[in-house]
Amino acid sequence: MSDAFVGADNAEAIITRIEHKSRKIESLLKQSKTVEALKTALEGSPPNTRDERCKSANWIVVHRALMAIKDVDGMFSSLDPEYYDILMNTYRYLYRGLSTGDRPTCDQCLRIHEKLTEKAGLGCILRALADTINTV
């Protein structure tokens, strides 16, 4: 295992941070601050880890924020362009959502994928697919 990856001994600390992030996101969603919830979900994603518990826990948090977005066009008009890069780097979350086979999740991920590609270009897809280190 590479030193760049977080070991299993730190997995519990990562899970704790994800749980804290989840509570913050739920609070933001109750206040109808969906863009802020998405920003919070995307920020501080687990460092390079192979621990599936960490990846799954973070996916659940990101999924919750993604599914709360009702107006994708409005999200992009409210989202600072600096977050496009974060969203580009998390394209894998959209692909993970598509792989669930869950119709509402797939529909939402496709809507976001389409708008993000319009805003950020095709390069973001290629970078996401070529990145073999940061997987979700």
C-alpha cells in the first residue's frame, strides 16, 4: 500500500468526520440551503483511501446533497465557478450514482452531468475517467 493512501487505522477518524459533515448537511437541507449542502458534501472528501466503509459513507452524504437539488440550472447559477473544479473532480460520484440503477438517482446524476459538461467542458469527463487514484 502506498504511503499516499490512508491506512485502515485512520478509517474510524474519517468516518467520524463524515458523520459530522452529514449532520451539517442535514441542517442545511432543513434550511433549504441546497447549494451550501452540496458544497459541504463535496469539500473535505476522504483523502486517498481504499477503505470501502469510508467511500460508501461519503457517497451517502454526497448522494443526499445531490438528490436535494431540485433546480440544476439554478444550482449552477448559484455555485461559484471555483466549485466547478471540485464538481469536476467528483465526476466519479455522478458515475457511481448512475451505476446504482435507481431511477431517481440516475435521472438526477444525468441532469447534473449534462449541465456540468456544458459549464466545464469535456475535459472534466476525461480527467475523471483517467484518475485511477481518487476513486469513490
